[in-house]
Amino acid sequence: MRTLMNSATLSSLALLLASCGSAATGESPAVTATLAEGHAVEELARFDSPWAIALLPGDTEALVTERTGKLKLWREGGEIRDVTGVPQVDAGGQGGLGDVVLAPDFATSGMVYLTWAEAGEGDTRGAAMGRARLVREGKPRLEGLQVIWRQVPKVTGRGHFAHRIAFSSDGRYLFLSSGDRQKMAPAQDLSNTLGKVLRLLPDGSPAPGNPFADRTGPSAEIWSYGHRNVLGLQFDAAGRLWALEHGPKGGDELNLVRAGGNYGWPLVSDSDHYDGRPIPRNTTRPDLAAPAISWNPVIAPGDFLFYSGKAEAAWRGQAIIAGLVSQGLVRVAIDGGQAREVARIPLDARVRDVAEDANGNLWILTDREDGRLLRLTPRKK
């Protein structure tokens, strides 16, 4: 079934997607709708609590992680297949199978990187990262999975794993976000990796020259600290690293990440605690790194990207942010170290991840048990 809608009927998109999709095979698009900014959206497939997407070269295949612990290989016009050889995950709350990223040399090595929540002793768990070779011939599988990093320490609870991956543009360094696990104070403690952004080598070892490399233990991995729950980690075209993170009751932030920077959590935030207790604002501590932009009320961001401008020249260099509570995409313009919101694209669904293909089209994962894979393409002018 294919349905054409105009912007006046956009609010019914979620209902139509729920009733018209083709979940089992990912065959021809189930729905086409016209958005307010002149884009068409196609539903390509459905997944169980999808978390991350990695488009494979050619843009006709994609890897999608499901938080429940499955890795899926989607192929345009074909069936969605399970990839075997994935790690055992501790699924529950915000934890489970997380990010999936292609190695910079994927075209020759076939290597992919994954993150997940891993059980520890007692009632503890922590984020982990591994890499393996993806084999697509025959039954898709991961071969030679190696765990190359673990969050230190493992703690109780099932929240704030973060575990987003970003490679530097030259492919030499792997940056990884490590959430505060809802423990707050460890984000200011350099003896652990909770509430940090880390700089590693592709094999998971600490990168030489990190700002706290002279200290022993996990400190050698740390690039920046004072983070809460970084669910977006990306480099812009100039090679600068940006982190997108959740605040508590308000205070979502986009930060330009610099070596050794302290980003304030839980000392400051443009928000309050969930129980109403006030938190000093960022302006009260000029010695700490201030966000480029913050949101109150929240957008509850997922991942984001910096748009290339191949299909929409006016968007070139802007951050395109997946919004959970805001239920759509948020466009943000960057001006040096500052940022400002310029527009929102409503999708009437919690958006978890967003990717861009070689033609500048946007691929979107919606959240929760009946998550959709959508493709946004500009309407021909």
C-alpha cells in the first residue's frame, strides 16, 4: 500500500505507518508522505527496539542493532536477516545491544565495531565494546569477535550506558562515550571511565598523548569528563568532535569536545534534578566548558550527524539531530563554537538514530518495540 499525504495530514503519519507497514521483508516502501520541508518519507522495514544503524557501502544494505540483543542485516528488496556471532548482552532498562559502526577500512577488512551492556558480578553491569569481521555471504555472521574495551567500574542500575562510537576523520583514533550510569559523582573522578569521552586506538588501547596519560589505570583513556549521558558523538567537516547528551529535567546539551575539558556534570547544568532540587547553571562556573546550545524543555536526543549538503545545500554543515521526546528531527546551525536551532521536522515518532547516504538522503530509526526504518528524500523541485 502507498499513501500520499500533504503537510496538513502529517499528524496522522504515525497511525498510517503502524497500519500499512511491511515488517517481515523490508520490501517496497509501505508509505510515502510529504513533509512540511518538502521531503518524502518512505517506510522500509520494522525492527524490535532498534538503537543504531550503519549503512553499508552502496546504500542497499544496512546493519541495525536491536536493544534486545539482535543484529540485523537489512537489504533493499530482500528479507531482513539475523547476523549470528553477536555478544551476549544484559538487556533491560536502557541497556542492551547499542552502537554499530563500520571500521574506517571496512571496504578491505570487513570489520565492524559494536557496543553493548555487559553483566558483571552480583547485580552490576557496564558498557563494553568489541570488534569482529562481518561475513555477508551465506548466513550473515560475525567472525572473531573480540572484546576490546570495558567500562570501569561495573555498577548497579540499567541506565546511562551512552557507548556511542566515532572514528576520527583520518581513522587513527576511536572516540567512545561512556555514560555516568546515573551515579553522577563519578563523572568528576578521573580514576574511572564513567561520565567520560574516551580516545582510544582502533584496538581499544589508550591513545598516546591523551590529557591524563601520566596517571595510572583508566585515566589514560580519558579525553574529556563531566559528561552525563552522551548519546551522539560526531566529527564535523573541520575535524572537530561534538557530543550530544541528555540533561535531567531539562538541560540537553550539544558540546564542542576539547582535550582535557570538564563539561560540568553534575556540578552545573541548565536544568534541575528530577525531584526538583536545583542545579547551579552553567553560567555560574565559567571555569567549566559551557554547551554550544542547551534545551529546556528537553528534546531527549538520540544520535546525530553533520549534513554534507549533497541533496540540501542550505543544510550543509548543520547538525541533524534525532529527537525522542521532540518526536522528529532537529536542525541546528553551527557558528564557530556556538550553535542555534533553526528548524524541526516532525515525524510523530520517537527518533533514535539518523544516518546519511551517498546521495544526501536521511535514514531514520524510530524507537521502541515497533521501530521503523524510514528514508527521507527531497521532493524534486
